[in-house]
Amino acid sequence: MVSHKIENIKLSQKGKNRVDWARQNMPILQSLKRRFSKTLPFREHKISICLHVEAKSAVWVETLMAGGAEVAITGSPGSTQDETAAYMVDKMGVEVFSWRAENYEEHMENARQVLKAGPTIISDNGGDLHFLLGENVDQTQSNSIIGATEETTSGATRLREELPNFNFPTIIINDTMAKRIVENRYGVGISVVDGIMRSTNIMLGGKTVVVIGYGYCGQGIAQRLRGLGAHVTVVDNTPLAQLEAHLEGFKTSTVEKALPNAHFIVTVTGRYHVIQARHFDLMRDGVILCNAGQNQFEMEIDTIYDQAERAREIRPNVEELILPSGKKFFLLARGNSVNLAAGDGNPIEIMDLGLSLQSLSLEFLASRADELVPGPQTVPWEIENSTVKAAISEWVG
Amino acid sequence: MVSHKIENIKLSQKGKNRVDWARQNMPILQSLKRRFSKTLPFREHKISICLHVEAKSAVWVETLMAGGAEVAITGSPGSTQDETAAYMVDKMGVEVFSWRAENYEEHMENARQVLKAGPTIISDNGGDLHFLLGENVDQTQSNSIIGATEETTSGATRLREELPNFNFPTIIINDTMAKRIVENRYGVGISVVDGIMRSTNIMLGGKTVVVIGYGYCGQGIAQRLRGLGAHVTVVDNTPLAQLEAHLEGFKTSTVEKALPNAHFIVTVTGRYHVIQARHFDLMRDGVILCNAGQNQFEMEIDTIYDQAERAREIRPNVEELILPSGKKFFLLARGNSVNLAAGDGNPIEIMDLGLSLQSLSLEFLASRADELVPGPQTVPWEIENSTVKAAISEWVG
Amino acid sequence: MVSHKIENIKLSQKGKNRVDWARQNMPILQSLKRRFSKTLPFREHKISICLHVEAKSAVWVETLMAGGAEVAITGSPGSTQDETAAYMVDKMGVEVFSWRAENYEEHMENARQVLKAGPTIISDNGGDLHFLLGENVDQTQSNSIIGATEETTSGATRLREELPNFNFPTIIINDTMAKRIVENRYGVGISVVDGIMRSTNIMLGGKTVVVIGYGYCGQGIAQRLRGLGAHVTVVDNTPLAQLEAHLEGFKTSTVEKALPNAHFIVTVTGRYHVIQARHFDLMRDGVILCNAGQNQFEMEIDTIYDQAERAREIRPNVEELILPSGKKFFLLARGNSVNLAAGDGNPIEIMDLGLSLQSLSLEFLASRADELVPGPQTVPWEIENSTVKAAISEWVG
Amino acid sequence: MVSHKIENIKLSQKGKNRVDWARQNMPILQSLKRRFSKTLPFREHKISICLHVEAKSAVWVETLMAGGAEVAITGSPGSTQDETAAYMVDKMGVEVFSWRAENYEEHMENARQVLKAGPTIISDNGGDLHFLLGENVDQTQSNSIIGATEETTSGATRLREELPNFNFPTIIINDTMAKRIVENRYGVGISVVDGIMRSTNIMLGGKTVVVIGYGYCGQGIAQRLRGLGAHVTVVDNTPLAQLEAHLEGFKTSTVEKALPNAHFIVTVTGRYHVIQARHFDLMRDGVILCNAGQNQFEMEIDTIYDQAERAREIRPNVEELILPSGKKFFLLARGNSVNLAAGDGNPIEIMDLGLSLQSLSLEFLASRADELVPGPQTVPWEIENSTVKAAISEWVG
């Protein structure tokens, strides 16, 4: 049995069903798997991954392993499916270091484990693996790494603005318009309404929902909410984003003016403390808050928990908080991304496209990393274009 | 402790949370409860109920009990929340006969129990209580009953076409345009997409979904699916319904022509065997089927199960069936109403309106049943109008 | 040359083009025409008609004449196409009494002329012909009439509530759900936005438009405006209509609260003085008003014209009015139905269905009027159903 | 009286009304006008313009003249409003060389006239003025010019790929996301449906409309058509554009597969001969074609006219063409941009934003052209941002 640290390996069979279901809805990866099993692009490579440990990721890992890779993976706090982790260890032979209830410190320790596994390529999510490599000052770990990928906007920002330079190339998946449109606008849009509905059983039709942020994710969320009959107000400080929302038919406003009428508030800005403790005075009693951005920090959650007199989980992923004033509000999924933490994340097919971009970028690194300059860079156009064509072939026919 | 037959009374605290959450989103019932607690319209009445034993129903029962009623309740196979049942027995003092895993025979036996409790008024769902009363040939049970309500279309049809006459009035809640528009079109529309999304994690955007039936429920489902980006095809044999769907922008077709392109099929016709075993030859491999009508029988489920070579639950509420031809399909919630069986049923506020119609109809019966002719009849206009006004006051403000 | 009173018979060729264009988009009538030309249901009948004298009506009259009818027709103030009138007289041999600039008194005199033509059947619009028959106290005219049709809601109301009884049956076309859904919701919805856009060249996207009235016509208008990106507020005093609009995603309000934010106001209630002179104090400077109902009287137009200090037509069908306060507003089409007066009325195909209902109702009268009771009555179900089926066959294929 | 060549100066009063109407709906330009009348940025400048000579352009010219400019203008074939041209000469003192019925050669001669007027700055549309300057080999005209603007995509392409280099900067208005989103997506989307509806009176709801091209303009057109109930099929050869349309809920296809079902075809690709003569064999009898791109050449119009056995204008801007096979089709506005040629062009407010971008770019050139490198370049960010903010202030409030 491979090295691992997970919740309970006996959950393996339940994990198998989940992965089977995901697999049959990920035909693009299946096609890559068939090709990789002949060309073996990852022979003699070890890929260390940070990504949500759930069924769709498992199907992706299968694809890489069919191409000859050894794989170690860690997840994120709150999003790990323990049964899928068990299946990956037990039946797939993946080194998994992750469990659902892990906290931030445990998560970072797990990330260290996947780096210790000795990767030649890394695939990062939010920049955590790069961050740890950067701490390793003599670069002993980096020296064996020929290249990397990074999935998210926030990881790209860390790499470009905060982290040290590395002596290998990092391909930023989120730089593609394919990911922004398909995954951010359409995937996130639909999985966020799913997460809200399943956690609350509250009527969205006729409700005033304030969506803060009108980037690709925010556009998708606003459109899908409207499609369910919600009365959507969009808040975005960028003038052109506001004007676009206005012409699209949405009411637009500022945070201060929008909050008093809101039944629901959704943050999706990628920015820090968009909703602050002081804003709670402006809200209705009984308002429901959730975050659809990558990070909990879009709301000033810690202060709010500190101030709350009482808190209880009234439904799974719905917490009732009561402030000293007696005002009550409801927070979904503790401010974590509501689609991942209170749902199953993006729809399976959407991740089939996103993880195919990943797979082809990793294949590209395996064969041509030495031709690339070090540092963050865009996905090659041919990879994006061929992935989109594969999606058309599977989805449109 | 009152008489009862439930899964496990220790689940009571968990049930309390669910009911608390529902209660704060049911302000119309809360307002009726305050009034009933003064006027006590149900003093000296025992109300026997058949309705889904879940949190929203519990809030309704609280309302009736505040008005002086004693209550006995049974549910439906598959939709009972065992924790809510426990709370109702333990903390509310309701006689509950229902558990989630009960089968049809057990359900009917439970229904007999609530009639044996000696009601003066009954509140029926699908006509089961009336059916049992009809079997009791000497009318010993009926004689103590002064009036009844019936929630659904299918119950109304049984009462009007199949069951014997009773010597008391039965008010048909579904006769109101308020229920048809608010609950059937908007409530069912949104809860069905919720049920599909949470059980499958499949992308609805871009998928070809065939909605069979374009009554109020079907209209709502088709609209909400379109609002999520699905490519909807509507099938309805009624010419005007087809024409309406066409002008609304939906592709329309026949069952035979529509099936080969479908990724999803949703039945919502109220009719028998709309999807038959022979239709499976026409379908894509891997199609997902679900039913949003009241009854499983809209698809020829039994024959299909008989024919299937293999069946396994691949995710909760998703069953994979493989036919002898090797063709595979996926059935949600075993063909039971996908919104109730794979979700939480209609949104809470929607049921606040529907159960307020029920409450006022029961109050009307308690005071004026003797003025009414026996047999099925429409909700008095004043009741419908005042309920709609209360909803406007709470929802629009 | 037949008897006639029109603007200018020399416009005949221009009228021919208009009628040719309409004809090729009215296949249902063409099919009836082929049948009628064999069965000659109107042989020995004279049909006197009151309806908008425009190309679509001309195609209908062709249909009746192919069935053996002689026809006399009058129109409505403001909607007559003088070139079509010329073509009908010159090439079709229809007795036409109508011109675009006719006033109300002239219109009524023209209506008297078509009755003097000696009809055996009449086809009325708004009840004007019935009104004149009712004035003819000795019933000399009525005695030759075996039956009638009436197109509109307002005509039906006059017949049922205000006019004397007649000794022949009158079939009310507007009683059909086919007309209400197809023509009122979808036809009027689209032709009203057409009329507004072509008369103003103003951006509807992002504009606050207040739609007063949420019946079938109002639903259609609100939906189409939203489809163009407008921010729609619905006003309707009927509670259920308001609730339906709210759940459909529209902001709802009262006249008083809605007016101050409106860029556009559209009335479509069928009621008298919904917008009153006193309301102008509440409106923005520069607001645009129009009416989509049958009658100008939904706004208190006369008082407003009296009060206006200045009025000028600043674009065709756009009048600028300046009140003593200096406040300015813009009135489209002098408050007449904006789709007819500032556009071409309902889309051609929509009237193909509506006028086929008329044709079959007239055929029914010609053969079976003596079996019917006198007075207003509904279109026979078979006629409605076969017309809807014909529309499906032509439109859906 | 200034130098001019127009249809009829007596139309001046009618032109005044049109310009008055446009002016009150262009508040951003009015605000610039107030500022310019104090700062006089164009004192001692002569601006020669090529742009549609219609009311919105006249309001823009007023703005420039308030800033001290002398102005000469020419328009485009088919889009000139002769009454507005008369008003500009008669009351505004603009040198106008343009009339509605001018042909291409006359248009180019008129363009020469505005260059002969001796501009210091030019404002171009489609690159015609630059083209003529390029022919003037000794650069005598160019030498007096300090800078230019260009409005369109196609003009930008000519400047960047085909025309010689000039010794002055040319600011490309279409490079801004503000123009692309506001004008191309929302403005063109709505004006195209307006143009189609007013020229045809045909029902869009329920019709199959094929939109070829899914750039910003095509997105807008597809959305607005869907909003009116049309069944839209999108054709775009770019994989990501097709995938985006698919996920947005549109059927996507190829030209060959889409044409046989089309009731309407709209081209908006900017490419040459997207619809070719050979495609007509694939189309339905009676199909309606129109172009929403800048140029007629998106359809192979000349060949089609050559092949047609008969052609007649059956309604204004609707031409019926009959091919030797007997197949009939209808062409709107002779293949010119249907929104401009069969309607009033983009909504007034939309052009208020677009022409404000122009005005500020011209002001920038007047003061700082000598700091800029020669050649085509993007609008400065501050100009775009301040214009968008002004639009928010006026439109959202």
C-alpha cells in the first residue's frame, strides 16, 4: 500500500461509485487517457498535486497515471471526499494526504508531504505548493522539478506578485478564455445556485439577491439567479462592469445602498473584506450570506463570529448567528465557497474541460519544459483550442 | 407520550432544528397561529392528516394545534423525515404514523391508524384517506367527520371520478389559481431543478432536456431549465399547450422524435406510462430520467426494472440500469417525484402559502361545514384572495 | 365599381404589394380559401365587417369572397391604410367606407353605410355595428341578419352588459384561450415593443419601464421588454396578478410609487383613466407615455391636452407636451394603441390564426346559425382546436 | 451660406425636430458641450468628418462647434437623413456633402470635398478619408493634419493592414471595451431587431433565426431575438465562440446545416461572402435575409441579383427576389446594415456614449497630438473610464 494519510480506507467502495459516475461524464479525459496509455508522456515522472480530493479529480489522476505518472495529492480544507480519498489509495495506488475535517495547519503539513514525495512536476491550486517550495531556501526540492501548473486566479496573483522566482516554468490554467467563460461563467454560475438551493430550501424566485462582483463568475451567478426568478442587484466598483450589468437588465447599486433590501448576499470579488462587520447594521434581520469566491476572506468572518452572541448549525451548512443587537443572520458553509462546501462543486462536464487543459499542459511540460522560460506563463494556444474543439465534439456533437 | 409509530424518537433534537428553520420562513402561518391561538377555531376538533411528514408540515401542524386541534398524521413512502417525525411526537404531542423506509402497504396501514384516531376533520393528499373511508362500508368512521380538504390534482380526480360519495364536503386546495400558479408553476419549477442538480452534479447548461407535459408544473420546469442554459424541448399532446410552448421560444416535438436527442427526460403529465418500456430503444446510451409528477407511474418503471440486467445506486438517488442490449440509463429517485424524493420538496415560502390555504379552509370547515353541500368543492374566493394578499404583504412588502 | 368612400383609389398598386406580402405569410387563411372556393359556404351571403382596414384584413376578406361572400367593410379611426383600401375597392370589389384621417363621427357614419349594404352576417370589432343595430328600434336591419361575430374583449363587454338583446347569435372570438394566449400575450407583446422602438429610437435596455396591467397583453409586454434588457416594474391591482409578476422576477408596485422612477409608462388595463392628470406631478421630466390597450381612455388624455401649454410632434407619433410647470413629457400615438397606431399592428402570422378563428366562426354561422340560441356565445371548441392544429402544422411543421 | 451639396435645404425645419429629439436624449454630449464652450479646445481647428449624417451626429457636431471647431461632414450611401443635412447647413453652418440616394462614386467624391475643406483633424468611419489621404502621394493634405480618429473595426483593419503609414496619430474608438460592450452588444442587438420588425411585420416569436457571427454584435442580436421568443441558431467558426453560445443555451450549427430550417438569416461576421450564391439551394422558399455587419459584402449579393429572374420592393426595405428555380426569398435593405438602413440606427443614448468617446479623443488630439507617436492607437484609458462614469451617472443615477 502506498504512503497515505486519510480518514478511513474502508470507504473505498463508496468512493468507487462516485468515481464511476464522474468518469462516464468526462469523455474528454477518457479520450486523453486512451492516447496517454499509448504514448506514456509521464513515464518516469512523479506529479505532485494540490486540488480538491473528490471524484472529478480522481478521474483526472487516472488519466495521468494511464500516461505513466506516479501521483501524490493533497486537497483543501472542507472539500475532501473521504470515500474518494480511500478509493484513490486503495484501488488506484495514489499517495493521498487529505481528509475532510483537516484544518489549515494540517492542510499545509499535507502539502509538505506531497512535495516530500519527490515530484518532477507539480500541479498547484492557489499557490500553496509554490509557497512551500519558496520557503525551501536552498532549492533542494525545486531542483528536481521541471515545470508546474497553477489552476486559479488567486494562485496566479500570488505567483506574479508575492512569491519568489522559480527556475522552472508555471503554466497558468486560468489565463485561458476557455476556463474563464466555460468554468467561471457557466460552471460556477450553476453550481452556486445549486449550493444555495440545496443548503437552504429557500425560494429564490421573487427574492432580492445582491451579487457583489460582476467578473466572469459574478456574471454567471447573476444570470442563473435571474433565470430562477430572483430579483438580482449587482454591485461592482468597476464602472464598465456596472454599466454592462445595467444594460443587461440588472439593477446596480453600491454595497451600502443594496444591503438593506437584500434577502440573500453573494460575494464573488476575489477581494478582501468586501462585507465588513460594520455592514451588518445595514442588513435585514434574517438575511442569508454566502461567498462564491475562492476564499472565505471576502467577508470579515472572524470579527463576526467574535461578535456573535450565539451560533448554531440549523441545517447542514446553514449557521444561524445572533448579534448582541438581537439581529439574526444566516451564514452558508462558514463563508467557504458555497458551491464546493455546500454542494459538489462545478458540474462534472465543466471540470472535464478544465482538467483536460491541465492534462495537456502537463504533457506539454513533460516533453518541452526545457524550451520554456522560467516563471508564470499562459497555456499554449494550441492546447486551449484543441480542448475547446474536443468539448464541442462531445457536448454539441 | 402520544400514540405513534416512527423510526426513532431520539432524532427529536435534529428535527427541532429543521422545524425552527422552516418556521422562520413561514410568516403567513405564524400570523394565522397568533390569530388561532385567540379564536381557537379547532377546539374540540381532531384533525387527521395525510401529508409529507417533514419540517414545513410540522410548522403547519403547530398552527392547527395553536387553534385547539388534536392532530394525527401519516406521510408518503420515501418523503418522511424521520427526525421531524420524532420531534412531532416528542415535543409537539402529535400522533405520527410514518417512517422514511415504509412501503406502500405499510403506508396504507399507517393511514388506517390516523383514521382510527377518530377525526372530526380530515386533510387528505392524493385521496388515500377518502379511499379508506370509502371502504368502510357502514360509514361508521365517516359519520363523525364534518368535512375534509384534499391537496392535489390527482386526489381531486379520484374524488370526482372514482370514489363513492361522502356525506361531508371536501374542499379541493388545488382548484385555486393561487396554488396552480404559485406552487405548481413557480414552486415545482424551482424544486425540480434543485432535485436534479443535487442528485447528479451534471451540467444542465447546454444539455438537451425533454420536458413531457406543459401544464403549470411543466411550464415552470421548462422555464427554470432554460434559465440555467438548458436546451429545452417540450412535448405536450394538447395543441394549445404545444403552440404556447412554441411561441414562448421552446422547441416542441413528440415523444418519439424528442427522445433520441435527450440527455435528460422529465415527465410531469399526471398521466399513466408516458414513457414506456418500448421507448428505451429510442434513447441515447446514458440518458438520465426523472419524474416530477405526483406518481411514479408516469414511466413504465416496473417493466423496466424487470428487464434490466443490472441495477446499482451509483450516487444517492441515482440508479444505473443496464438493459440486455447493453444500453445504460440512469433513473433518479426510482421515478418518485424528484423534487421531494431527491430534494427537500417545494421551497419553504411556497408551502407557507399553500398550507395557509389549507389552514383557512379547515377553519372554514370547522365553523361552517353544515352550510355546505357534501362532495368535492372549490376553496371559497375570500380565502384564496386573503392568502394571496398575505403573501404579497410578506414577500413584496 | 362598387359603392365606396375612401381616400384615393389611385393608391391601389401600392396596396397590392402590401396585400401580397401579408398573403404569403397567412397560410392558414390560404388553406381555408382553397376549401371555401369549393364549398362556397357564403354563397348568397353578404358580410358586413368592422375591422382595421389594412393588409391582413384584406387577405381575410379575400378568403370570405372565395367562399362566395359579398363584403362591405369599415375600419377604425387612425388605423386605416389608404392604399389597402384602394386595392380592396379597385381590385377585389369590396365596398369600403374608411380613410385614415376619419374622425369618430365619420367612423360611425361609415359603420352605418356597411349596415345599409344589407348584410346577412356581421363581423364586429368593439361592438360598434351591434350598437347601431340596437338603435334601429324596429329591427328592420336586424331581421335580415342570421348571426354575428365580435373580435374583442371590450366589444364582448358591451354586448354582455350594455347593449340590448338581439335575435341572432354573436360568437365572441376573444373568448378563446387561443386568441388570449397567441394574440394577446405573444402578438401584442411583440408589436408593442416594435411600436415603441420605431417611434422613438430610444434605448429600452437599462430603462425603467412601468407596465400597468398584467393580463395576457401585459404579461406579453413585460416579458418582451425584459427580453430587451429593460428594467420592468409591473403594476396590477389584482393580488394574484401582482404575485405572479413578483415570482416571475418583476418588480411590482403601485402607480403612485412606480411613476417617479419611470422612463417609460405603458398602460394596458382596459380600464378608464388609469393615468390621471394629477399623476403628472409624480413623473420625471421627459417621461415617455404610451397606451397598448384598445382605447385611448386609459390615460386622462383630454385633460392633459387642455392643460399643456405647448404641444408639437417632434417625430412621427411622438408628441412633446409641456405643462405650465415647465415639466415636459412625450406621448406616443396620441394615446391610441401604440402597436397599431405607431406600427403595423400584430405580426402577420398572429392575425392569420385570429382571422381563421373568425372565418370558421362565420362558416359555422352560415350553415348552422338557426340551431344556436340568440346572444353572445363562445367559439365552438372544434373550431378553436382545429385552428390551433392548423397553426402548429404551419408554424412548427 | 456655407459650402454644401445636399438634397434640399428646405427640409431644414423637419430636421430641426429630429435633432431636438436626439439632443434631449444625449445628456453626456450636452455636458461636454457646456465645458467645451468655456475651454474652446477646437479653436482654430477645422474637423472633417465622415459619419452617418443623421440627427445623433448633428448633436455631436454641435458639441464640437461649441468648442470652437469649424466642421465639414460627409455621410454614407443610404443612411443620410436629408432633412438633418438641410438643418446642419441652414441653421448650424456645417459644410455638408451628402444625400440619401448618393451612390458609391458620389460618396467618395463627397469625401474628397470634406478633405479639400482643409481639416486640421479628421474623424473617419471605415477608413475612407484615410484612404483618400493615402492616394494624395505628396502628402499636401496630410501635412496640415495633426491627428485623426476612426470609429469602426473595419476601418481599424484597413489602417493596420492595408493603408500606408501616416505622419499623425489615429485613435481607434472601436478599441475600447466600452464601445464593444455598450454599442456593439447592447446597441446593435436592439437596433437590429427593431430594423427587422419594422420592415417586415413578421412574427419573431417561434421563428427559427440563424445568426451567423457570435462576436459582440452577434451576441447582442442572438440575445435580443431570444428575448422576443425566437428559436435562435448560432453559427460561428471560432470554437470558443461556438462553445460559449452552446452553454448560453443557443443551438449551434454550421452554415450548411443551419440554413434549411431558417425562417430568418442574419449575418454579422465582418467577413466576405459568408452567404454565397450556392447556399440558396439549401434555403427554404420564402426565407428572409438581412445583414447586420458594416458591409453588404457579407452576402454574395451581386451574384444573387444577377441570377434573380424578378425583383420587386414589396414593402419599404423588403425586396422579393425570385430565382430561376422558382424559389423566392426576401432581402432586407439590399443587404446594407439592417439597423441603419431599415431603421434609425443604434438607440440615441448608445450613440451619446460612443460620440462622447469621439469628442474626448478629439479634444485629446487637439491639445496633445504632438506627444503621440504616429499611426493607429488605442483610446487613452482615462477617456474611456470617464465616459463610462458619465454614462453611469446619466443612465443609472
